Amino acid sequence: MKDKYYLFLSDRPSKKYTMLMPSNNHIHRFGQTGYRDFTRMNDKSSKHYESNKAKRDQIKSNYLKRHAKDPKGRHSPSSMSDILLWNKPTLLEGIQSYERKYNVEIVFSNKRLTDAIKKKLI
């Protein structure tokens, strides 16, 4: 049976997302608010949209090189950023990639994490 993780908009102003991992009783926050990522550079409605594909790809490559020595693994915020925000052009594609890599199911809720939700899930 696959572990089920829950992805929310972060409850911390400095982070973009929060991943809840109930089976491990873990909460991980990742993605610096206000900074671009590959998903936002590919989103035409984002202020971080970059129309030049070669430039997007170069920025992605630079980011991944800069963070290559960061600790990795399913519980690593660096891996979450790499796979969910920098691996594919959309968050949904990043979620699917993370699910395949770690054999888990991610339930994405495009709403801010609250204490009530945390208490219910963890």
C-alpha cells in the first residue's frame, strides 16, 4: 500500500508549500516565497513567466547545479523543490514525478494549511 502525502499552500509566509506525511508524523515546508521556480517560469499568468524556453532551461540547469550537493531523499525539502518545482513545467507534472520516484500518493489541496487540517491529518 502506498503512503499518502498531503500537499498544501504553506502556513508559513516564507515558504510556498507544505507537505504533510502522516505515516511518518512529518511536516516539511519548501520553496522560498517570492522567488521563481520552473513551474512559475512556465506559467503565462505568473509574474515569473519567462517566454524564452532556452532561458528557462538554463535557469533550471543553474538551480539544479547549485543545489546538487544538498541532502536528498523523500523527506528532504531540497528534493521536494527539485522534483515538484524544478523538474517539470507544471506542479501537477512535478507531483506525478515525485509519486513515481518515491512510490507514494500525493493529494494536492490548493489552499493554505491550517492548524485544524494539521490536527486532522497528523
